[in-house]
Amino acid sequence: MPNVRKRTAHRWSLTWMVVIGVFVAVGTGWMVQLINESNQDTAQDKFRNEPDYIIDRFSVVRMTKDGKPAYIISGDKLTHLPAEEASDIIKPYINTLSAEHPPMTVRGDTARVDQDNSRVKLDGNVSVVRPASGKSQAMSLTTSTLTVFPDEQRMETVAPVELHLGKTVATGVGMTANNATLQTQLGGRGKITVPPHAAR
């Protein structure tokens, strides 16, 4: 009987060792699979963050719904980032072409185009120029950052702005402007310098 008990106990020990070994093997395989999947996901994320195309000296014409040119976006270099659904531009230039509104040009050092190409955020030495046209006076604007919605003919910033409208000079912090309605609103504690009336 003692020998039988020893053999039974020995069998149970072997059985438990085999079971534990199986669990360890399965667990190790599962961990290796998780690590491999994690490495693959990391590699894929890195790949997705890479630009899928780069264009030097580019120019894109945006058309209206009735097939007429609305505006041109051009620049020294465009880098498209598929993971962010956006494009980065070096030396961006926007030129509105609508016959219904006064022409306007916008420049900057860099820009980010996103929201299905409907928003352009320019940074660094941003300037806006709108020549005199009909009843509208010549307008120029300088700021450090500006967000332009070219399809809607409007722009905005929260940065300090210097605005020249005709011979009037205005400064402020923050601005909203609409080229379609020719309305501009400065924010913050602004300052307006109006030239004296010419002698008659």
C-alpha cells in the first residue's frame, strides 16, 4: 500500500507539473504575441505619421460649386500628413479670386491646412493685403498668427494686430474680419489713429 500511495502521489506531482508547464507555455506564447502585436502597432503608427507625399513649388486652385475659381493656395513646399488629415506649408500664399468680393492676398512663414482643406492657420510674419476696390478702401494687416477660412471669406486671430485701412491705422489684440461684408472687428484695448482732414 505505501508503494501504491507513493506512485499515486508521484503521478499527481507529475500531472501538476505538466499542467503548470502547459499554463506557463501558453502564457509565454500569449505574452510574446502581445509584444509582437504592440511592436507592429507601434511600427504602423510610426508609418502612418510619416508624410505620404511632399510637393515643392506647388499651386492649388479651389473651385466654387458652379465651377469658377474661388482662390489659389500656393507655397514653397507642401507636406501631407495622412494620420492628421492635414498639410503643412512653407511660405504659404493665399490669393482670393472671387469676382463677387474684393481680391485679397495672405502670406506667412508657415501654415497648417486641415478640416477638409477649409481652414488655413498661418504663423510667423503674417500679412494680409486688400487693394482699394470700388467703395472699399485699401486694407493691410500684420500679425503673428492668423486663421483663414477661405471658403467663407473670413479670418480671425487672438494675437496683436496692426490694421491699416486707407490712411487710418488701428491696433488691437484679437480680430475677426469678413471680406464678403467688408467688416473688421478688433478686440482688446485697441488704438486708432485717424489722419486730419485735408484742408479745402
